[in-house]
Amino acid sequence: MTDTRLASLQNAAGPVSRETFEVLLRFETVFQKWNQRINLAAPSTLGDVWSRHIVDSAQLASHAPEARKWLDLGSGGGFPGLVLAFLMKERGGQIDLVESNRKKAGFLQAMVGEFGLPARVVPRRIEDAAGIVGQPDVVTARALAPLPLLLELASPWLLGGATAFFHKGRDYRSEVEESCKRWSFRLVEHRSSTDSEGVLLEISSLSHL
């Protein structure tokens, strides 16, 4: 069972040490305990936190292996931001986690402290974070908002040259079409390694129409 989990993580994220893998297993347990007190993830997904959340988040690392400055918007329960921070502890890099919900920001800060992660929690609304968070290489968001709103929220950094990676489900094409009415951008669609109907939208070169 453990070897299968390690293989699933490495298939998604690339090389991961057994030490990092074991720390992620510990995080999974801690996450489940916290989730009993505050709602960090949809109840329907809690039966498979490893695949549905941890591995699903970790796959982002394989798409931008050279990136060192990351920004995760609406980090919530830490997916993908905290998971990426665990990988960065081994590979190098730093990530800002923007989360306005006080309890969830508290959880994120507790995890950063407990595991010594290279992450900073920014307990602000995304609209208020641009003056605090510097220019990243990559902006991420998962289960946060429709793509047109995501682009608006992320635009302070995307217009500055950052690349976005957004998790999306099977109905993403209509969101892309709607976004094209206002924005010009380069789009690459990556099939999700954990969800047969999911995609990772890689968006760069954002500009206003």
C-alpha cells in the first residue's frame, strides 16, 4: 500500500524522496484531524485525500520544475499550495499562500510552522494581496472560481509575466470561451494525472483585449 502511494506521487510530481513522502503521509493524518474541527475539504472527497487532494496538487510541480517563486490563491485547506511547499522543501523554492478565511489561514500557518515549510501565509482577500505579494513565476488556484474571475483575480501577477496553472473539471471549455471575450492569452491544456475528466490549464502571456 505504501509503495503504491509513493509510486502515485512520483508518477505525478516526478522524483520525490522517501523522506518527503513520509512527511506527506504525516500531513495527511494531521489534515484529517484538523478537518474534524474546521471544514477544509468537501466531505465527499475525504475518503481519498491522498489521490484526490495530495497527488492531484503535487502534479503541478512536474509542469514547472524550474519555477522557484510560487503564489497560491485561495489556499483553503492547502491544496495545492501546502503540498507544493512540501516538495519545495526538498527541491528549492518558496510559495505565498493567500487565504482570507481566518480559520483556514490559521490552519495553513500551523502547518507551515509544524513542518518547517518554505511558505508564507498571507491572510488577506486576493484583491488586497497584490501590494503585499511580489511577482511570482507561477500562480496557482484550485476549486476557487470560474476562469473569467480567476484571470481577473490573478491579473496583477499574470500581466507582470507570471504563468498560471489552474485545475479545472470537464466543463472548462465554456469558461475558456467566456474568458476570451476579455483577455488574450496563450493556453496549454494538460490532462490531469488523477482525474480522467480534469485538466490543468496553463495560461501565459495574458493581456487585455
